[in-house]
Amino acid sequence: MEAVPADDELRRARILARAREDVLSGDRPAATPREIVSESWRRSLAARVDPERGDPPHVYSPSEIGGIRGRHPLAGVIPVLRETLVAIADEAMHMMIVTDAQGHILWREGQRDVLRRAEGVGLVEGTRWTEDSIGTNAMGTALAADRAVQIHSAEHLVRTYHSWTCAASPIHDPDSGEVIGAVDVTGPVRTFHPTTLALVVAAARLAESHLGAQLAVRNERLLARNLTHLIGLRDEPGALLTPTGRVLAANPPNWLPSRVELPDVGDRVALGDGGEGVLEQLAEGWLMRLHRTGSPPRPVLSLPFLGTTRAIACLDGGPVRLTLRHAEVLTLLALRRDGLTADELAAALHGDAGKAVTVRAEMHRLRVALGAGMLRTQPYRLRARVDADFVSVRAALAAGHVRDAARAYRGPLLPRSEAPGVREERELLAAALRRAVLDSRDVEAMWALAGTADGADDPELSQRLLRALPACDPRRPVLTARLTITAP
């Protein structure tokens, strides 16, 4: 295309308009459009977009936009984009637009007069700006080509938008790499600055960096909450996966690629000659263990023993009623996954008076309750994968996730137990959690602990919460009443 001085935008617009007319009439253009523009025109014309008139489809009503915004992954980075672009857009008589991956405008902010003028051509929330809807435009073309682009004046296929110039860049999900939306700066031809595209690209990269930081926090939390599940597989190959199948941790290391293709249905993942992966859904993500052909799946034993007076375990989802003694044994074995000898179990259950012969009898009865193959001997250890709430609280505290630990703590561990090993763990866990919560000064962690039997009778905890809560917080009366009752 003919070289044009950067400040002669109107002359450039006239050259583009002539090139567009030549292309639409079937003539060879005197000035060849940019390749990305030519390809976009071909896609738009193939979709039967009318070059002379156009109106973007209005897909979402104003009442729907708020909910769609709130659920969109870009909602958390709008403040970053606003801080980067809106002030500059205001000054330059432009506006910032953010779309989803399907080209729907979800946010627009900027200079009031430009926003009002944009309403006349459909540049409003809820409209769709894909190439097949409204022809070549920066938002739709950036999404179609997966690259940043500036569309100037008559590079827009539809004549309605020849008085506008826009620059847009796609924004990618840091986890999957897929496009999740686009950020755009749009304004009148006369006021557009040559550096706008570079600024938009920088804003998109900044948004992706912010999303990456949020993803890292979620991954760290998932790892801290669920690492015990992976450890519980012992020498069996397994991995912790994100909800999208990315491998966060694997044992042994590097036995899997960085990402696993999750199935649309079912819980099996083909792993080639090595067998298949069996998926178990966690609260946040997946645990995958290797299932070699011909080997039975490993059972899952859940031990929800915090704050309960009736010990009931779950084996592969089915309830198993336990005596208190059996619950104590399972607690001790869950805390020592490498196992305990009969003498060690006797001391932990009965103190110095414990006898190995008594333990062996109890272990026989427990083996009958759980089923054959669930307990191994020499030393005693569990064959199942164990999901124990008290172990999860321990792991969250060790990882520094105090709020998660407080929310998972429903009360003392087996409060009726007098077994020395269980009593020691109960007291240590309660003390460690209380200390961590008070030191954290996290209001939500303190409130979670205050909702347990331990926390309800803790005046210091209630006093600290009262000092931390705003005067209008509805939780204050509950705490005030507690302090009144417990006052001497």
C-alpha cells in the first residue's frame, strides 16, 4: 500500500476506501489491502455480510449482562484493564471495549460523547461483533485470527464504520491457552494515535499476567488441600490434576505429560500400553491413579472424625459403622501411613498398660468390619486411599492456608476418645489451629473457628472477632451474647 505519513489519517482513509471499492467491484485494487484485512474481507463476504449496511445482532438484554459479566473469567481483570486504558481513552476521545470469546460486548467504558455516538452504530453491551455478524472489525478479526490487529476506517468491510478506527488484542486463558475474550480501544478516525495498538497489546498481556497470578494461587490451594490424597496412594502411580487436566503433582515425577485429556464422559483416561488412568473428583480438580490392566481399583476410605460423637466411615461411598475403638485405630493408621506395629498401636490406644495381644484381636474384628484386604500387617497399615478430614486440616495448616484449615475443622477429633495417641493428636490439632487463626487476624478464619464447639467457648476468640468486625456486621450480636454468657 502507498506509504502515508502517520499524521495524515484522512488521506489514508481515502486510499483504503478506494481499495475497498475496487475489491468489492471485482477490480484489481490500485492499493493492495493488508493481508489480514483481505483475509477478513473474504471470510466476511463468505458469511454474506452486506458491505453497505450492517447492524450487529443484539444477543443479550441489559438485564442479562450483569450476570454474564459476573460469571466471566475476565471479570477479575477489568480493574487492571480500566486502569491501563480508560484514562488514556478518555483523553483521546476513545472508549475501551471488552468482549467474550464469542465477540459479545460485555464491558465498555470511556469518554461520554464517544459512548453516546457509539450507541448509534450498535457499539453497546450485549451485541455480537464477530466477522460473520458485522464484517471486518478489530474485535472480531482479533478473535478470528488470534492476533492483535488495528482496523482503520475503510478497512471495516461495512461502510457504517468507516469513520471509526479500532485496535484489539485477544486475551488467553493461562491454563488452557484458549482465547477467552478481547480488549479493544475504539474511536473516531481523526483522533486515533499510532501507538494505540501497542498499548492495547500491553494491556492484554498485563491481563493475562494477572490471570496467571490468580491461577497460581488456585493451584497452590488445590495442591495444599489435596496433596494428602496423592500421598495416600503410597507406591501406586498417581497425579493431582487441575479441573482442566493440567498435572500439578505426580508420583513418580514425570510419568505423565504436563496435561491429561479429560474424557467427556466416564472416569477413565487412556494412557497407552501402561494401562489407564482412573479419575476421582475432588472438591477442586481430580486425583488420577494408574489402573493397570487386570488390577482391581484401590478402595477409598473416608474418615470424617472431626466433631462427631458417632464414628461412621465411608468405604467407596458406602457407610461403615465403627466402634469407638475401631475409629481410634483408623485415626492412628491414617496419621501414620507407613504403618504401626502391634506394640506401637497398643501404646497409642492404652498407654503403658497396652498389650499387643489385645491389639491383634481388635485388628481381626476391624478387618471383618472393613472387608478382606483392607488391612495389611507387619506393620499394620491401610491398603485403601484415605480421605480424612483431620489429615486435611493438618495439611492446610502446614501449607499456611489458615482459612481453609478453619473451615475444614468441624470440632475436636473423636471427642469421646481417651486413647492417649488420639487425645494427643486432638489437643495438638486444636491448639495449632487456634494459634494459627488468632495469629492470622483473618476475620473469616476466626468466624469459622467460632462456629465450632471449641471456638464457641473461647472468650479471647470472640473478643478479637468483635474488635475486627465492622460496627454494622450482623455477627456482632452473636459474639456479644456469648461473652455475656461466659462472663464470670
